[in-house]
Amino acid sequence: MTVNEAVADAAESDPLDQLGFLLARNGAIANSRVHHAFESCGLAVRQGTTLMLLGKAGSMGQQALAATLEVDPSIMVAILNDLESARLVERRRDPADRRRHIVAITKEGRDLLTKAQDAVTEVEHGLFADLSPEELTALRGLLAKVRTTPGDPVCTEQ
């Protein structure tokens, strides 16, 4: 049986069993739970994701941060304004290029990041509790093979 035949068989037996529908439904549920996890820490998803990137890197150029998050630079400014107002990040001029801003996570940002990562980890444990480590590895591999492109719209929220 080919992949196309398997997809067609699933659609005929139960339309709600189509892979696209299952991915969309489970993705929406996972997205909602992650949103709530970040919100429980007082963060929007993009703020939490920004802190996660900075937590790993320590600091990044503001343009590189926007490119990595795939957000418009004006949206990045708004995200950073909120994080900076809360003293979770700080922006400073790059001494080598005064036009460039370096964004660094603060101690307060690291403390909140730990709480946010714990909340997201708890969500993941709940979502994937029935999967073995091998199945999780296989799922990551399979999802990496799903044909999407970096230019595909992901989310329109701020």
C-alpha cells in the first residue's frame, strides 16, 4: 500500500482520522496548553520564546533575534519593550557597531525563564505521557519530515 492509498483509506473510514485534521487538532490543543503555561508565568508566548532563546544564548543581536523568531522587527521591538519594562531583558548598543542593539537576559529574566520552562515541561509531560522515549524520538523525526517551509505563515498573534 502506498502513502497516498493509506491517506485515502483513512479519509474514507473516518474523515476525522485524516492526518492533517489530527495534526491540526492536537497542535491546537498543545498550543493552547503552552499558552496557558506561559500565561501562568505572566508571559505571552512570544515573550516566553524570546526568553528561552536568550536563556540559551545569553545575548543576541536584536535583528538576529527577530530573524530567529521569524517576526517583523517592529513586533520584536514591542516584545522587547515589554520584557525590558519588566526587567527581564536589557538592550545595549554594540560597542563595535553603535547602530546595532545587543539583547541580554537579566537575572530576573533567568529566574522567570526557569519557572516558564518548568510550566512548559509539565505541559509536555502531560501531552506525551503515553509515549516511550523511543516513540518521542520517532515522533520528532517524523514531524521534521512533514513538508512545510520557513515562509509558511504560522501564527498571526502578537
